[in-house]
Amino acid sequence: MRLEGLLAPPFAGGIARAAPAVQAHGDLLVIKVDPAVLSAALGLAPPLAPRVLRLDPALPLGHVRDLDVLPNTLPPERHLGYAVQWFGLAAAVLITALLLGLRKLRSARPRSPQGRNSP
């Protein structure tokens, strides 16, 4: 069988970092693909290469897949959108704090009597 695809580094770590577990029927269950841990669990003398073959979506075997290089990242437009959103929020908080601070200063300032003639 001829396989084609993209040779990529394994996916980054997830939430759980459990050791590989052997199931009752002999399959190896892993939460995270860590070549060093897998090599030790399988007893391989030369360790596994730190690469994963991501199969070509056009191949008729396996499940539906794509070859996005970084599927869990945001495009630059979304980063810019979030940056504008957070800077806008920061500006709104700053303006609100300044307005409330100025209001407090005005109300705390002693008022001089108006319309009275001083002797």
C-alpha cells in the first residue's frame, strides 16, 4: 500500500499527561503522542522519530481528514480583531475611570459661596 501525506511534528500537549496504557486486547491507548514515552512503552531500541504522518485526504482509507498545518490556531485577522477588541475595552475602562475620578474630585472640592459679598 502506498501512503502519501504530510510529515509533521506531533500535536502539542493536551490537558492530561497520562502514561500509555495497554488495553485488554493488546492495543496501546495514548492521550498525547510523545515519541520518547511511546518508544519506552513499546520497548523500541532506536526511538521513534518526532514526526507524525498526516495522511493525504484524497486517500480512500481511514477517516475524513485535512492537512491543515496548524489546525488549532487563529488566522491573523482574528488576532487583529481580538487585539482591537481588548484595546477598545481597555480604553473604555480608562475613560470611565478618568470620568469617575474627575467627578469625585469636583464633588470633594470645597465650594465657595457664590453671590455673597465678602466683608
